[in-house]
Amino acid sequence: MIHLVDADLQAWMDEELDPGDRIRVAEHLASCADCRDELAELRGAADLFRDSLVVHDEVARMRGRSGAARIRTARRLPRWAGRAAAVTLLVGGAAAAAIVPGSPLRGLIVGNGPAEIGQPVEIVATELPEAPGASISVRLSAGELRVRVREFPGGTRIRIMLIERPVGVASLPHGDASARFVVAAGLLEVVGPGSDGVALPGDGVVLQLPRRMSLGVVEVDGHIAARVSGGRIEAQRQVSDSGDGVVIEVGG
Amino acid sequence: MDFQTAYRELYPALHRFALRLSGDPDVADDVVQEAFTRLIDQDLPLEEARPWLFVVVGNLFRDRVRNRERRARLLAAWPPVPETPEAPDVSVERAERVARVRQALDELSDRDRRMLLMREEGFRYKEIAEALGVNPSSVGALVARALKRFVRAYGTLDEADDSSR
């Protein structure tokens, strides 16, 4: 099979193809998973670029006018401050070397680096008193986002929500610790602690996943509990459907 | 063309474009003002003024960068003047992210940067091609390649940032 080239995919995305080419590309995409993946990667790159510009514009304007303007004081470590090392990002085996003295943020987010598909990037929750081995890990695997929830007590609720924002959130029960991450174009990047002001409803684990990501899987203790695809969640053993997401239970 | 109408309708997007090119609101103000000043001497309908202004802003910024680099070379022997301290209460996380975005943008070629930013402003491939002097049929491939370069630069910068600490 002859695959589509980037020029076709980009023009498809930007609606720049003439009607004949549009049909040709649509027919190919319908039957070719490789080209759909490539399209998703380009779309992710465009999303990352656009999202980056939004952040850039906002801060550039605030910094402006020769430094005369000032930004309001930000809480740097909203929920993590009292729970040092509650959430740790591990990047490969070199995690410990990446801790930066003097940076409270870096002290908690070890690494904070982007990773290509297949690299072992994880957010690991530790030191949860009622479940010392509990963890949430987020990684890219074969082009899909794979969220693994492990060793939480039976009955722990996991709320999975799809959000319009490009930044996902993984949060421990009670919102005690959380991490935000961006998924785009073969890139998983933890962008910081906290939920950035987004309300995290209810108890239990909360996973807020960007609706625009192409594929996602939520595993609970080694079993697939939910799949995210095409902007929808398909959950196994669903406890409830709250309208803005689904709730499943550990051991349910 | 009614200049006031052109100014009112085109200024926001043009200033945004200039701000993204330069990262500096003062520079953006200057180049956009200069571009509109030059527009007065042109006799262009509004639909032609829009791409014309973006090209002029891009060229003015490019000239500024060249002048800055030339001045930097001339001043290389002099001790650096301390930078204006950054607003102390910008969150560390946000400031780092923006710095990386800025660096990734700066790593793109002038053509790639302008191409992506014009695309963000809603220009069609034909307009981008005319503004940048490339073949319209190659814009799709060039945009895709530039986006991938941005993602790669953004990721590489972060890795370099971590390893240098």
C-alpha cells in the first residue's frame, strides 16, 4: 500500500485539498491505520504549537512594557507542599540525577522531561498512608496513552473524565496530590503539580484525559478497565455514568 | 482603502503575530506601528493589505534581529548590562514553559516561524506561499515539517535543560 505523504495529511487537516484529493485521502485514511497515526501525530504537533502560543502570549503580555507590569503571586506548590515526594515523575533510569537543588518544583517533579513513544515515563504516586504501594503511572505505548492504576484498596473509585483542555490531570484520592500532563505527537510531558485550578470532583482517583487524544487505555491492577477512543469512554464494570465521565471501582 | 478600518480590523492579529515573532510587546508595538505607517503610502484594498502587512512586519522583525546581532558583535568586548529582573512572582513552572516555547520558536528558521504563525492567523496556503515566496503546492509539506521541528526543538530543549542542571 502506498501511504499518504505529510503534505496530503497536513493539507487534509487544514482543509486545503481540492474535492478530488479530499475523497482520495478520506478513502485511504478509512483503511490505513498507519496514516491515521501519522495524521494524529501531525494534529498533536499542531495542538502543541497552538497551546504553546496561548501560554506564550499570556506571559509575554504580562511581562511587557519593560517589566513594569507585575503578575499576581502564584502558589507554587498548592497541594504538594505538605506531602513531599507524594508524586514523583521517573524518566528512565536517570531520574535521581535530574533533581535540581534549590528548586522546590524540580525537587518534586524528578525529570520533567518529554519522552518519545516507548520510553518509560511514569508518574508514580507513593506514600499514600492507606495504600503504601499504590501508584498511578501514565505512559505512551505504541501510540496510545496508557494509564495504570495499581494497588489501591478495593472499592476505591476511579473517575475518568474527558476534558476539552489539552492538559490532562491524574489525581490521588482526596485531591491530595496530582500532576498535569500534555499528550501530543508522541510526546508525554508532565507540566507541573496541581490541577491548575480545575475542580477535581469527589473522592477517589480522578483521571482527566484530553478528549482530543487519539487513543487511551486505563488499566486497573493489570486489567483493562476502560478505553478512550474517538472522544468517548468505553468502560468495563462501570459503576456510574455521571454525564461528564464514568466511574469504575478497584476490584469491582 | 479606509485606513481607520484597516487599522481597527487588522491591528489585533498583526500585533499578536509580531508578539509571537519577537516575544517582546515593545518590539511588537514598534514594528506594527511602523508597518501601518508604511501602509499609508500604499493604495491597497483591505484584502490585499492584510497579507502585505504581515510580510512587512516579518521583514521589519528580521531586520531588527540582524541589527541586534550586529550590535551584539560590536559590544562583545564590553561587560554585559544586567537584565531587567523578571517579575518575581511569575510561577516558576509557567516561566520555564514559556522560556522553552520561546527558545523552540527561535530555533525555527525565519521562514518556518512566519509560516506557522501565519497559518495560526488563518492565512490560506496560497497567501502564505505568496508572502514567503514558496510554491503553493509545497506549503503543506513545509508546514508539517516545521511543526515537527517545533515539537522536536521543544522536547530537545527540555532534555538539554535538565541535563545541564
